[in-house]
Amino acid sequence: MTMINSTIAGKQLLWFNNTLVAIQVSSTDGEDGICVIEHRLPYGDSPPLHVHRNEDEVFHILEGQMRFLIDGRERIVGAGETIIAPKGLPHRYRVESPAGAHTLTVTRGADFETMVRQASRPAEKPDLPPPAEPTPEMIAALTRICAESGIDIVGAPLNS
């Protein structure tokens, strides 16, 4: 299944870990530093438990269903719903829908956008990258990039 549609077309596409992203609005585009990143995520995708020191992270689900754990509280969120992970609170999610998920992530400030740009590579095609388990070197690099961008990795991804 191709995880792409016209809303992501026309933007620079990046492979961020096992996801496809497009920065729809850069933090440098406006005066308030708002950033909007569109994500296509495969089933089971889950970032490590992490904390943003300087910015809230807002997730708007366009398609699919995701399970969030924010500050120890679990919530299932589906298409049309929005959830916030306030700065300073540990959070992670897991894509629960078999077809994957399509989301917008909104932040204020450049930290998250900078981390995504530094930890990504140009997408070779407008689809999800080939799935890959992170190596210890990849985990170390992501942990370093996150720390430099005001994001602390504090635990493991959310398993089934």
C-alpha cells in the first residue's frame, strides 16, 4: 500500500527512521515559530519515551489509530482527533491501525524540526522507507541529536 497522497506532494520528502515526513510549515516561515510536520507512519511505529524540554508537541490524526502514553496516562486517538504532549512530560505513542497512520505534528520553536531534519535522510521515493531495526549506532546518534535539540530520550518505545 502506498502511504502517500497529494497533501504531502510538492514538499521535500524525508525518511525519518521508518516514517515518511514532509515539513509543511517551517518554524522559520512565520513570526511565531510554528512548525507543522506531516507524517506517514507504519503499523507498530513507536518512538522511544522522550521529553521535550522547550516545546509542546501537538498531534492531529488524519488517518489511522494511535495509542499514546503521556505522563503515564494512556489514550487511544483516531482520525479527526488531536492530542497534546505538554513540554516536560514524558510521552510516546504506537501506531495501532494495520494500514498505518497519517498525522500532523505541530510545535512552536525549532527544536523538533531541527531534530527531524538532522536525523532524516532524503526519501528515495514518495513512500515509506524499507523497514529497519535501529542499530546501536543509530540509537546513539538519535539520542545525541535529540539532546542537542532539547529532547531527552528517557525510555524504550511502546510495545504491543
